[in-house]
Amino acid sequence: MGTDLGDISWIVGGWSIVPAISFSLAASMSDVFGRRWTIVAGEVIAIVGSIIAYTTESTLMFAAASTTI
């Protein structure tokens, strides 16, 4: 996979921004759906993101998938 250094900054930026947003959403989802189902949904999203990140051939798709992990 040939990488461009500009694309790598999206990976690092995503690792900072996405958790801040997802933690806020997870807190409200936990109140509505319960803690167990919120954790299960988060794990399913993480597994799907891991599979996509493992199988992708582009850096931008890897950045998008790795932020869900």
C-alpha cells in the first residue's frame, strides 16, 4: 500500500476526534438502550472496522476504518 504523508494525518486526526464524539453519543445511548446493548453495538462496530481496515487497499479507507476501532 503506497502511502502519502498527507493521508497519514487523517489517521492521527481521526483517532483524536472520533472518540470525543463517540463517547458523548455512547453516554446518551446507554441511558436509552442500556449499558449492555451499547457495549455490544460498539464491539460490533469495532469488529467491522477492523475487518475493513485489514482488507482495504487505500490509505483513506484505512483511515476511515481505523477510526472506528
